[in-house]
Amino acid sequence: MAQTINTAVTRTDAPRKVTGTATYAADVIPAGMLHGALATSNIAVGTLTGIDTTRAEAEPGVVAVFTHDNLPDYKTVKGFYAGGPGSASFWPMEGTEIKYAGQPIAYVVAETAAAARRGAQLIDATYEGAEAHAHMDPEESFVVEGREGEMITTKGDIEQGLSEAAQSIDVEYTTPFQHHNPMEMFAATAEWRGDRLTVWMPSQSVRTLRGGIAAAYGLPETSVRVISPFVGGAFGSKAGITPYTMLTIAAAKAVGAPVRLIVTRPQMYTVATFRPESVQKFRLGAAADGKLTAFEHIEIAQTSQFDDVVNPGTHITRAMYASPNIHTEQRLARSDTNTGGFMRAPNEMQTFFGLEQAMDELAHKLDMDPVEFRRVNDTDRHPVADVPFSSRSLMESYDAVSESFGWNDRTTEPGSMTDGDWLVGYGCATATYPTNLLASNARVRMQGTGGAYIELAAHDVGTGSYTIFAQIAAARLGLPVKSCDVVMGLADLPVAPISGGSTTAASAGSAVHDACLRIGRAVAQQVSAQSEGPLSGVDPSQITLDNGVLRGPGGQSQPLVEALASTPAGEIEVIGEFRHPALTDQLIRATFAGGYGTAGPVTPEFAMFAFGAEMAEVHVHRWTHEIRVPRLHGAFAAGTWLNRKTAHSQLLGGMVWGIGSALHEVTEVDKPRARFLNANIAEYLVPVNADIREVRVEMLEEQDDYVNPLGVKGIGELGIVGTAAAIANAVHHATGKRLRHLPIRMSDLV
């Protein structure tokens, strides 16, 4: 490929974003648009015994107030969740039952946003409440019925392995509720024109939205348009169809005018999904030489009373280290909240907080260097599936970060390193993320005048997809990146998968790559049939496309753009496809229906993961117990780096988020009322500039010919996975205190 790949290319959409001309979903104002606002429940569990909308309806500017009694068309979405696009199976405003605090109970439509919100505040509701608990009881956990074989894995004999161990641990780690707080608020705008519907909404899957909405209203998909050109932060929060979306669509249909809803910051905590709290139980045993003899991980994750949402972290932890005896188990426990879902590295962040601390604890008991302990247990085959990794650069990552960080400068005894009144600790942890495969299409139109247009129903959630797709096309077609225009975020474009699971660059990018190759083959057919020209008479099957140049077997060559200009049409349009051999027809159909038809990370041939290693330096003040992270280094290997600048930003951003998860981020719970307490951007703490010192990212070169034609693995979530554990391990090294919960606070170190 041309040198646009694996280089640092500035985002093509940067000028639009910094000048404010990038259009986000809530920026669109259809003619005659009205405004929506939600009223939500004050109790967590019980019954809505009465709802009086008189004062709201009398508020100046209010056009309509909808409740469960008068909202039309909404009940048709029931049953949306199981295997479908809905974010939950329970849809509010279908009746009087209250299942969680903050559940929508009324929808107000007004001429202005202020009037709509005033109207929502004037809703008078009465309830009959019942006892509620937002926190789960791990003792009441269960394995999802019918999925036992998928949720429980056993290899060998755990008890035998523990009995043979020179050292063992039996430990438990907990992680809290955490909530998305993207800069772009949750929003939806709906406009009906007869039986044709347009929805503007920040979305990670416009195809999912279109298919689900069409099914709910019994419309052909061609009658529904979903538009989401830019997304201002997502990482799971904008992945499925939420109740507030369907409420807005129903309200717009009822009032006969476009309606826009911008969800308030506090309401964002209950109208979408979040990271559930979890308990991670580990029993590990190792021989005197450090080799694991037993590996057991039982994860208990919180879910709502009405959905069995499993984000299976045990699938990932059991792939990390070699052991002859392995047992993993994925369990759920219910509580009275809305349904949780995806949040950056939804399977990995919390499980690796447990796993990588457990590995550190066992290394300490063995009196082994934690890095060497991981080296002893490294493996080139999946420990359970017994297939080779398509590529695995874990220890190469540790070697690189150890050198940059100065790991060998540490003294091993906890509390032995100081800097004045500061206790100093070093900690390390593994990062990984599975490589998931999804089918994708992309349309590319190239002109002999030197331009290309790339169209696909993918999304840019802030990760740089516009730039990456332009780079791929430029590399193959031999054009400048600036000459490649990318159009995304429209549901009626060629199918692309959900922007989740770190799949966009690999799957959709491979479809763009394939389209460019098809252009090369098609143009080769035409120029070989010409009466004159460099490739006239050459067997087209022998003509290859290399860095934008068509090359024949005898050294003949012609730039693709020049060859295309010589054809009668002077332009060409093709549809490219990505269909990995591991993708079955059923999985491909699921993606084309707007679902998540993913294969991997384990296939019959290979196990596919990106890897990394992170090291943290932590300072803890001897007297005040203030915690600082002056240094955080990471080294990562993820196949081909398409854009070194955007990739570096993703990895660095994930590590910064990881600092937040370790030291700041928690959704506090009002226990008596079973509601989320700090539901605002002021009290939900995240890192700010003063919290972040030196964050260094090293990107290792790695070739993987199996994962996809580009050799690309996902990186959007990789950077966050090991950070919290590395910081917790560093806190232990600094203080001698092992803290097995998140976030780590000053009060924990008193």
C-alpha cells in the first residue's frame, strides 16, 4: 500500500469540528419542530396510582402531554429486546408498573425546550411504593437458564491443581456502577411525512435503528431514514434503541409535527445503559517455579429485574495464561435498576481489574517479579480452545514498556521506595481486547479526474473513521487522502456493522479495501481490451493493483487514475465486501438485519486478540494519603496501525479513562431510595488536566494475516483494560495495602 497507511494523518474532519460546522444529530431543526421533555418516576419499585397532567397542559407553550393512557403506537415495540435492537425488554409508559427510579412516566411536547421542561416539572404523580434495592446480592446470583454450556467452562480439575500448588490465593474484587457522561447529550429528533419517518439521533448503529423502528411500526425499511453523521462520544451508550427514542417517534406522530428531545444530564443515568457493578472471584495456584497449576474465575455481574444482560468477561480472562486446570463461570444477580449494557471494554475493564491484581498477589506470594510471573505463564495457544493465537505480542509489549518505564529500577519490597513524604509504587498489568469479525459492505466511486467517494453505513464516534477510510482508499487507489471523500452515518448506505467491540476499522475498513481492489480489476479489464496503451492486450487476470498503479507481468504499468480516465465512462462505482471465512451465513444475515452477527475472537483455526502491557507509577502522601499518578506507560500490539495519530489518541484516551476508573469514577447510590445519587457532570468525578501527568504510548509493529486483509485489530477499548489494575498494584507496592475495590480513595489508605 501507499504510505498513507501506518502514518500520522491529521483527521480530515478536524476543520469542521474546530470551526463548529460539523453537524450532530441535535443540530438539525426541521421546519415546525416542537420540543420534548421527560417526566420520570420518583420511586424505584411500585405502582403509579395517579398522574395529573392539568398543570402541565395549562403551562404556556405546552402542546401535548402523553402518559401511558394516551400515547399512541408505542406498545407495538413490545418484545423488542430478545435478540433484537432494543436496549431493554421493559418499555416504560406501557402501564402503571414502576421498575426503577427515573423511569419515564410522561412525555411533554411544547413550542420551546424551556416550556417542555417546565411542563414536565408540573406533572403531579402519586405512587404506591415497595421495597427496592439498587445493589445486587451476590449470594443470589444465577447462571442464565439455557446458556449454562456457554457460561461455564471447565478444563482439568481445579481442586487437584490447587492441592498441587506451592502457593495459592482465594480473593475477591469488586467494581462499582459507572455511567456514561458523553459531551454530546442523548437526543432524538423525529419527523413523520405520512408513512415516511426520518430520525436524527447520535447512534453507533444506524442500521439497527432503522431495522428496529421499521419493525415496530410495520413499515418497510425504505420508509425509515436514520441520520447520524457525527457522534460526540458513545463507547456503548448509543448502541441500541432506547425508550426515549421510541417515545419521541410516537409523540411526533401524535402531534403531527417534528419533535426533538434532548435528555437532561440526570436523566441520562436511567434512560440508557451503564456499566453494571460486579464481583470478581479468583482462585489461583502456582508451582514454586511460577507456573499456574489452577485458574478459577467466577464473575457475578448486576442486571435488572427484567433482563439477563451478560457481558462475559470470563471468556477473555481464561484466554490469557496457560494452566492445566481452568474453571470459569459467568453469573448474574438482580437488582432494581434500569438495564445495564456496554461501556468501554464492557467485558474486560472490570474483569482485568481482578485478574491482573490476582496475578500480582500470587507473584508476591511466590516472591517473583510480576513481569516474569506473566512471562512464565505466557502461551502461544488458547488455554481452553487449544488453537494458536493468530498473533500474540504480550511479552514483547512487556519488554518494551519495561524499558521505557524503568521497571528494573524498582525495589521489590512494598513501602521501600520513597520521595520525601511520598511513598512510591510501581505496578504493571496486562491489557487485551478480542478481535471480533463482522460482515460489511462499502461503495466506492472513483473518477478519472482524480477523486474518490466512499459511502457506507458506518459511524464516526470520535475515533477518526472518516480519516481512516479515506486513508485506505487513498493507499489503494493512489490518490491523496484529501481527494477521498467519505460519507457515513446514513442508514440507507451500504451495510456496515455497529461501531462497537472495536470492529469498525477492521471490518468496514476491509470492505473499503475490497472495493478498491475491485476497481483495479474492473479497470484492468477495460484497459487490457483497448487497442493501445501500456496494458493493451495483457491478460487482465495477470494485472495487479499496487499503490495505485496497475502492473502487468512483464513490467508494464499505468497509474490507475490515468487508466480510468482513458475508459469511455471515465469513472467507476463498485460495492466492496468483507466476509471472513469464520462468518457463517447466519451471522452475515444478522448483521444485514441490523444485529451483531459477530464471529471470534476464537475460531476453529485461531484465537484473535490485541495485546498490551501497562505500567503505572503511583505516589501516596505519607500523611494526607493523597494519591497521584505521575507516570503511566503502555506498549501495545494490534496488527497494522492504519493511522498512527488517531491510534495513539485512542490508546492514550483509554489509559486516561482508566485512571478515572481507578481513582475517581463511581455512581453513588441512595440506598434507601434505590436511585443513582450523583447523576450530574459535577459530582460524577472524572480526571481533569491536573490529574494527568506523563502518559506514554508505544505502538509495536505486528503482522497478522488471518484477522482480515488489512491485518487490523481493534484498539478503541484496548487502552483502558489494564490501567486500573496497574494503578492498584502500584498502590500496593507503595503502601503494602491491597485494595480490591474501585475506585481507590484516600480514605482507603488511612
